[in-house]
Amino acid sequence: MAQLDIDVQLQRQDFSLAVRARIDMHGITALFGPSGGGKTTLLRLIAGLEPDARGRVTFDGHCWQDDEVIVPAHRRGAGLVFQDTRLFPHLTVAGNLRFAAKRAPAARPGADFPTTVEALDLGPLLDRRVQGLSGGERQRVAIGRTLLARPQLVLMDEPLAALDVTRRADLLPYIESLPTTFDMPFLYVTHALDEVARLAVRTVVMADGRILMQDDTPAVLERLDLTPLTGLPESGVLLDGRVLSHAPELQLTEVDIAGQRLSIPALDRAPGSAIRLRVRARDVALALLKPKHISIRNVLRARVLEIDIDRDTAFAEVLLDLNGAHLRARITRASADELGLRPGNELFALVKSVAMDGEPLRRDV
């Protein structure tokens, strides 16, 4: 497994960046945090595009920058995918791809033309000019061009930010498959929590030019003290489970999560398949007694682990244990007081089926 070692500083008139970290790079690693926190600046620094930066950058044992040597961007082996694609308008899609392939280091292992075209479904686009492509198609071409340059590390700067919801959804499966298809690490900048949950094996949280924490993605998403960064409405957890059975007449799938059953909208997954669910804190309610005659189908036994009271708002977040799996609930402070919630309390968590998004569990997680 390659490691990215960073000990860098960059000072600007209105912003300072100081990052010291060692990041294990495999699969997709998300660099996550609020806008303006320094994520793109750090990505550009790693790529060699910030000449005023000071410090050391090492990837997989190769020094890209220190106090004596600064390896230029084109020799670092880092491929950068920009938001705006930066394709050559005078070339066809095939021309853009072959431009990168011809300039790739011959001795460096990496993507070949047929594999890249197939993985990103670019065959029907090869003879087209880039001006006539949709935003999602242009981004697929940009990713393909970066891969064909045979980088050792791919840096992706919010590649979905300029796309609408439909095109984002279309592009996500392509990005998700890249580490397995091309056997290379990706550092993926985003401030969208749904992208982190869907794509990232590991997540690095950044704000105000500093790295606040890094960990496996499920551990990061359940951290209560990161609520101001993730945003209360979108905080939540990832739950790993297995498909138990289907009820086609009701369009429901039964899933086992830590020994308890959940009903979710029907998934096209065989019984026994491993899946990952994302449950938002705002879609979890709490009850001291098991409720009856309610529309919420999922009522789970849980135990309170932590309670985070936000004194600046009306809300509190509760971290729950489900036989080793974790769940988060966002409730009002008044409700927390009325229920008398304390760590160790046994209660019931009510989860709306429609709040869950099932995705295949990636083998690299």
C-alpha cells in the first residue's frame, strides 16, 4: 500500500495552510470539508502547482518536494482531474485520449487505451468533438485522459461539482469502479457527504487549512464532534449488512444489520449479498418503549453511547449502539431532556425505510 507523506505550509494574504499527515493510499480516499477550507489548495500543492509552498511531499517513497528539491508537476506522476475538464476543443474525444497516451512514460505501468475506453464507456464518443458532449460525458473523457497518462496517484478536484443531479448519479458508478479496474489510488476532493459515503474507503477531514482527522469512512461519519462540518441535516452513518430476503409484492428487501432486521426499498441483490446502507441522523427517532400501530417499519433495539448537545441550536445528536454497529439520531434538545437520555440507556430507534440508500459493499472496504 502506497503512503502519501505531507508536511507543508503555504501562506497567503488571507489564508494559511499547514498540513502534516501520513495517509495510506488505497482505493478512493476522500479529502472532505467545507468550501474554502484548503482542500483544492492542498491537492494543487501535492500535484506541484503551488510554487510558493514550503515543506516536504513524498509519495510511495519518492520525494516530490523538500527544502532542496522541487520536482516539477509533469514529472511527479500525479494526474489531476479538474472540475472544468480542460479538454482540447480542437480534438475529438479519441484525439484527447491519444494525446495523453502518447506522452505517458512507457516504462510506467498503467492504463491502456482499450481498457480505459471500455471502463468509462467512451466507445460511442470517440469520433465526436468535445463541444458537443454533455457535462458528464466531458468529465468521463477528462478522467480517461488522466488515466492514460499513467499516473501513480490520481487527484480529483470535485469532479461532480459542475453537474446536475442526474448526471452526477450517472457518473458515480464509473468513479466507484476505477480503483478496482486500474489498481491505483485516488485522492478525491469534495464537500458533498453523499459522495464520501458512496465512494471513499478512507476520509480525511479538512477545515481552515488544517487536517482535523482521518480514519476509515464509517468511523468519520459517525463522529459527533464533526457535526459542524458535515452539517446537521446530512450527518449519519454507514451500516454494513446482508440481504436476507425479498418481498416483491411489496417492493421491499429484508436486510440483516448486526442481528436485527430492517426493511428497505427493493434492491436487485441476491440473498446473502453484502450491502452498505447510509442512514441519516435526521431520519432516526427514539422511543423508550417499543411503539405500536405506527407507519415506521424499522424499530431497532439500541443503547445510547454519546449525546452531543448543541447549545447554539435546538438540536442534539445521539450516537447509538446496535450490537456493535452504530447509528445516529438527530432530535431536539427538549426531546432529549424529556426522555432523560444518558449514556447507557436502553431504548428503541425508529428508522424510516425510505431514508436508506443501499449500495453494493465494495471489496476494498
